[in-house]
Amino acid sequence: MFRYSLILAIALALYWLSLSGYYDNGLLLTLGAISIALVLFLCSRMKILDDETVPYLHTPKALSYFSWLFKEIVKANLQVVKAVLSPDMEVSPTMVKIPSSPNTEMGKTMFGNSITLTPGTVSVEMSEDEILVHALLEDMSDPAGFTEMADRSAWSVGEIQSPKLEE
Amino acid sequence: MSLLLAAAETGQSASPDMWASVLHGLSILRNIAVIICLASGLFFVLAGTFGVLRLPDFFTRLHAAGMTDTLGAELIMLGLIIQDGFTLLSLKLLLVSFFLLMTSPTATHAVANAAYQAGLKPLIGRYKAPSPTDIKEEA
């Protein structure tokens, strides 16, 4: 509890400083500190100071996950651009149910958002253990193609120790 | 740049106007990088627009819009960050691109889910754009 409020205070202070840019005006700094204290007070009264509200400990893993995801996004973008700009525009829209292997809410959110973020696939409906995915091209809808993304997103929120990588 | 190389060959120490020419060369390189980023970002935004206009139904059009959200917006942000260098403004631009990456899939999912819940049936199966000759025959 105390740990999370400390982390949240540091994160909010860094965020405030990077947005404000005034470091020598005492009044503004005081008001910033007061607003941070107010947010901390509200959060502790709402009892939402937990790993979900304060996910900053996952930042290093999330950064490495994002660098992997960005490569996938570029690849998918090129596929979609090719399909859209070709004169006869051959697309094969598909709906497919993907098993959602991450167990925590945060892992599921990460996985669902990653699917939507890669162009060509959009997560349409989430249920307990499945995600309904709409894919623009048929070869993007192969459920086996999603297992690496599921593993890595589960890893990025600290759910599993090491992703089963298929290199 | 060439002045500095010449100075290195003759063993002289670099004079102030040599450093100025180095800085000038670097700023040209930076401008080239910025132009490449902005141009390719605009290409993806344009391709996304074409996709929204050409694709047959609501769900397939979402994919084209997603292209504008991801590579299009991020490449433009990257170009602006390179243009500004290591400043506070770049940090803010980095935050903006991060928030774009977080919010745009959430919005896309909300829209897609709402359409699906409302009973909009997606087009499934192969689709090919009608060629101009087909359209003429129909008319």
C-alpha cells in the first residue's frame, strides 16, 4: 500500500514536471505538490492503490514488449497497405475465436489491445477465455499466429516468467 | 564536413568555422530524416484514407482506419521529435504518441463491439473490387 502510493507520487511528479516546464516558480511547484497530494488522498480513499492502478513497475518489460509489438505493427501495416492499394483489392474478411491465454485482467487487456493495434485484426468481443477477432485477410486469422503475442503480453504484465518464444 | 576531413589530413586542429560546417552538415542530415519520417507517415495516412473509401463494409474499414492510427500517426510524431531534438517539447510529443498507442485500440474496440452488439453482420468471405468494365455493363 505504502509502496504503491510512493510509486504513484513519483510517477505523478515526473508527469507534472514534464508537462509544466516551470522549475523555478515556487507558487506553481507548491500547487503541483498539492494536486499530487490530493490525487494520492483520493486514490487511497477509493482503495484503488494496487497493481492495476499503479502499473509503473512493469515499465521495463512493457518497453521491451512494445519494441517487439512495433515490429509486428510495421509488418501488418505493409500487408494491409498492399491489399488496400492494389487495383483489384483482394481481401478475405474472417471472424475467428482466439483463445485468450492470459489469466489476469491486465494481461487480457494487453492482449486484446495488441490485437486491435496491429492493423488487419480487430478484437470485437471479449469473453472469459476467448476473444472474437475480425481479420481483414484470411492468413492473418490463423489462431496459431496469436500464441506468441498472447505469451509475450502475459509476460509483459508479469504473469509468466519467460515467454515461450518461437524463433 | 569536408573542411573537417581536410583539417584531419593536414594535421591541423579544427577551427570555429570548421565546427560550424559540421553542425550545418548535421542539420541537413536531421532535416532529411525528418522529411523521410513525415513523408512516410503521410503515405500511411493517405493509404488509410483510400482504404476507408474503398473497402466494402464497416468492419473492414476499421482496419484501414487502424493503419492511420498506428504507423501514420507514430511516424509523424517521430519526425516531429527528431526535428525538435532533446527538449521538453520532444518529451511531450513522446507522451502524446504513447497515449495514442493506448487510446486508439480502446476506441476501435469500443466502436467494433458496439456495432457487433447492435447486430451489424460483418461481410465474410472473399471480396474483390469491381473492375471499371463491370460497372459499365451494369449501367
